[in-house]
Amino acid sequence: MALDGLRQRLGALLGGFDAAQAHRRLRGFRASRAHVNTLIAGAGDTITARARWLARNNGYAANAVEAFASNVVGDGIKPSSSITDAALKEELQALWLAWTDEADAEGLTDFYGLQRRAAREVFLSGEVFFRLRPRRPEDGLSVPLQLQMLPAEMLPLDLTRELPGGGLIRQGIEFNRIGRRVAYHLLRRHPGDSTDPGLVGETVRVPAADIIHVMDPVEAGQLRGVSRFAPSIVKLFTLDLYDDAELERKKTAAMFAMFITSPAPETPLDPAEEDLEVEPGQVVRLDPGEDVSTPATPDSGSTYEPFQYRTLLQISAALGVPYGYLTGDTAKGNFSNTRIALVDFRRRVSAFQHSVIVYQLCRAVWARWMDVAVLSGALGIADYEKQRRHYQACAWLPTKWDWVDPMKDASAEILQIEAGLKSRTQALSERGYDADQVDREIAAERDRELALGLDFRRPGSPAQGPASKGDKGQSDHEPGGGSEDDGSTSEETT
């Protein structure tokens, strides 16, 4: 404390940075100097519990989680092997596709569903764990491997101690003497699941090679994840209370209670023989001297909606989700500013896709899956051990985002391809498709159409080459026709 006071006095003497001063405006600003690991160890469980509560009970929070997960994963971030042998690549991709339906150890979804659940968990609790579960050949899987998804609560934050030999456990993660992760000490049962008969607090040591830890660190040296709801929990909860109070006030106002006062009742202590009931359109005659009054219930006024809007904008910024995605309100913006917000959001999502979901989850699963597939004999590659990195090379293709006007976007993309600014392979990859597979499908369709005497391509489209036009009997002067040297090309651009 004495050192902090000396620093403050020195800062006040030197001046320069107003943000470091201790004057009246910043007198109550007590910023903690604790490392993020210390903060998460003390508050991580509470933040995660409150985030989960909001996602279950608050419509805005639930909408934000689903919007984030659906934009990050969509139909799935899918692999495209870089193997040049077309037959081997086709066999590999077919085996992977068959295994994706068997990937979930719980049997509730496929591998791409696990990706979506992982995105939800990282948004809610800041992290999620996958345990790689080898299976027996008699289990009948295409590749004897499955993934068990474990929530953040399964790794205790308060498990920290030193180990013999120079190792230590920090927040449930075991490190060796050089700081490398060697194991995770996971709970056998969820600490909040009373339906599981397992022992409370009992842990099991799992080697780090069998655990995939998916998290999006916000500070250097961070060990555990923190919920994306952390900056918005207070505002979401208090806004919810405010909305409930407004609804109750409206409900009370709708009851329309009346009070009858009499200046000189004959029997003031006796209750009235019957209550006065008023129906719509009824004319009520009162006794002389009696008066009827109704309680004044204030209206929401003109400040309710602007206050809601500004508060939800702050929550939207804290969550990193556009206002329209958070609220479902599309009336607040026009096409241009909505698209600007979406472009920024999708850049953030793209960064999260490749730096978190692909790098931490997809690549790790792909590497282990190929190892197990080769070792089990499901995939035959003679020199796999010598060229393991070569065979595991792979591109991961997210689902393409759709815009409000897809025709303009498609036309612009065709112009870029024709101008040589991008390739068809790049365009197909951006749409989440493998170019080799698409080309094989197109070639098969062309052969089938030729055999049946069909051609569904638009006349004059770049996909129609001179040979195809000749098959249809078009002359060089007919619409859509052209000579071989008029600059047209047979290269497909769709």
C-alpha cells in the first residue's frame, strides 16, 4: 500500500497521463493489479453460473449465444485434404464423412454438431474440453475413436498445488518443470449434477495428449477461459429487472381499481353490503355526497424505448454481437449500416473460427483421427509414418455467409474470377466446398446430360464452351453462339 501511494504521488507530481491521476474524478477508480489467472480463480465459477442462468432465462442472452454459434459454425467447418492423389483423397474424405456421424460419444449429434456446441460453451463459460476416447474394434465404428465433451466446471479452478519433482498443478492443469502441460485433473462427476451418483470432488488424471482444451484467451499467460458475458452480466440482469417492473406496473394499471369516498357514512365501521361493480358503458348513480376516484398510474413515457435501445447497444458491444442479432429488431437500421455491422462481426467470427475452432479443435481431431484410421487399418497408406505431416495437410472450409442480395454478390464474384482476381478454387473454398469434389460432380453431370441430350446451362454463360454449343446446333451468329477465336472460353466459371 505504501508503494502504491508513493507511485500515485509521483504520478501526480510528474503529470502527463490523466488516466493515472488520483484527482476527484478518479478517486473511486480502484483498478486491480491482479493477474487474470487470479481473477478467474476467484470469480470464474460465479461468472459462468450467472452466464448460464441468463442464457436459460433471458431472451437476449439466449439469442446472443445462438447467433454467435450459428455464425461461427453454421452447417460445419469441414476439411478438404491437400493430398494430391485423387483416389486416396476421395477414399479419405468418404471415410471422414462416415465417421462424423459416429464422433459424439453421447450419440446426440455429429462432429459438426459438436463444433456448434463447442462454440456455445466457449461463448458461455469461456472454454470447453474434449476427451479423445479410443474404442475397441468390436464397437463397429468406421474409425475406433470418439469425442467426449466436458464443460468447464469439470476442471476445478481451486485445484492448485506443487508436485514432487518440480511439477505443479494450476487450476486443475498439471505442468512439468519446463511449463509444459502434461495432464488435466478432471472431476468424475459434475459438481452441480445431483442426479449423478459418483463421488463429489473425486478427480481423475488424464494425460494432456488425450484432452483438447478449447478457449479464447484474452491476456498473455491465461490458463483458463472466461465467459464472454462477463462485461454485460450486470446490465443484462438489471435491465431484466427493469422490464419486469414495467410489466408489473402495466398489469396494475390495467386492473383499474376504484375508490368510493363518502363524507358522512351512517355506519363507518360496518362493511358495505355489496361492492359497486362497473361494466363498460354503464351509467352509475351514486348517493348524494359520494365520490369515485381511480389511482393515478404513471405511463412509461417517451424515455422507455430510447433507454432500452441505448442499454441494449451497450450489451451488444460488450457481447460482440450486432444489435439486430441480439434483439431480433431489424427496424433500427437500413441496409447500408446493417451490412457494415455484419462485415465487422463476420471478421471477428472469421478470426475466431481459424484461431480457436480450427486451430485448437479441428486440427487436433483430424490428426488423431488419421493416426487411428491408419493404425486400425481403416485407411491404407504405406508410407504414412514417414510422411505423416504431408498426409495430414488439410484446409478447413467454413460455411459461406449469405447476404441480403445474393445476385449482386454472385455477379461480383464472377467478374473477379473472369478478371483473374481470384480463382474458382478460392471462390468455392469461401463457399465451404472442396473444388476437386465440385469439379467431379460437374463433370459427372455434363456426361449424364450429354448422354440424355440435355443441357441446363444458361445460353451464353461462361460455362458453355464451343463444343457444347456445337452439340446444340447453334451457329456462330445465333444468340449465345461464338467462334473458337472470339475470346470465349470453355473453362467453367460457376
